[in-house]
Amino acid sequence: MNMERPVLFDIDGTLVDSTEAVTTSWRTVAARYGVEVDAVLRVCHGRRDEDVVPEFFPAGAVASVLRELADLELSYAELARPIPGAAAALTTITDDRWAVVTSGSRPLMTARMRGAGLRIPSIFVTAEDVRHGKPDPEGYLLAARRLGVAASSCVVVEDSPAGVAAGKAAGAAVVALATTHAPAELTHADIVIDDLRELGWAISAFVHRVRR
């Protein structure tokens, strides 16, 4: 993989397949409160629970729903599986050239990365580190700053429209991985790929594009 540009990864749907854990957790909580879970699942990917829950649950229940979701998601962390190509991609990157930026909590995302057998980065930006979640660019700007580079020099790898928007707003080049969303929903990305094993080609394409 051409590592002339630092890489900032999302986790869920990008490095880790947590679909079963996420869906099971939301279905459990939604059923308890009589909320239409399909509506939640259409918009929750790539966003913080703190930003999604108030849109669907009564104001007085938000705090308890967030606690229940956190407990459920953590208990299902062992269901996480690596996205095909994730482990191989991470073995090619040195610690000072990559970071993760996730809408999940640090304990949960660490558990999912470990459950999927993936390497843990030294720069790990989670929901607790930002005031504004994706599609706000705060997380990606913070990750670039911690790496000591400009966000515009980075490649963001995402799977959701909210994540793509965050990467673009940060000024980074964005590769979208069509795992949780169809390519037609990811058209704001610079490049859309179907398989993480295509990431090396995508990053090389950015480098070539800059030099032309």
C-alpha cells in the first residue's frame, strides 16, 4: 500500500463488521420503548448514539436508553468480525501514519477491535473526545492534529454518508467502502470501493492525482 498520505479510518463498517451487534442492540431497546427500529437503523450508522437517541426516544428516557445501549453493545462486542482485508491493510501502516475516528465509545470500540482481532492504533479518537459527532469534521481534524499532520494531507476511509461528509468537511480525501451503504449513497466521496483490499489502489490514485 502506498503510504505517502496518512490514513484515518472509521471502525464500524470500515475495519469491523459489527452489524449483528448493532442491530440486535437497537432492536432490543426500540422494542422496549415502542420505537420503529427500521427508522433508527436507516440513520444510526456512522453517528454517535448521543446524537441518534434524542431523535427517536422521549426526552425523559434518553439517559436510560443510552446506558442500556452502551451495556448491550459492549456485551455483544465478541460478535464483531474483521472486514475482509482489514488486518492486511493495517499491517502495512506504521503507528505514526494512521488513526481511527469513531462515533462509538472508547471501551466499546476497543472491545470490537480486539474482538475482531485487529491492531489497536496509538491515535484513537472516540465519541468522548469530541463535542460534535459526524458529519461534523471535529473528530477527523483532531486525529490529524494528534498525528501532527494537516487534515488535507490525509485519506479518510469511511462507510457511511455521515462519515464521508465529516471527512470531506475536514478537507481530507475520502475513500468510501460500500459495506453498510450502497455506492449511490456515497457519491460525495472521492472514490468508492467495494472491498477494502482495493484501498492500496485508491490511495495510489490520490497520490497520482495530486502529482498530475
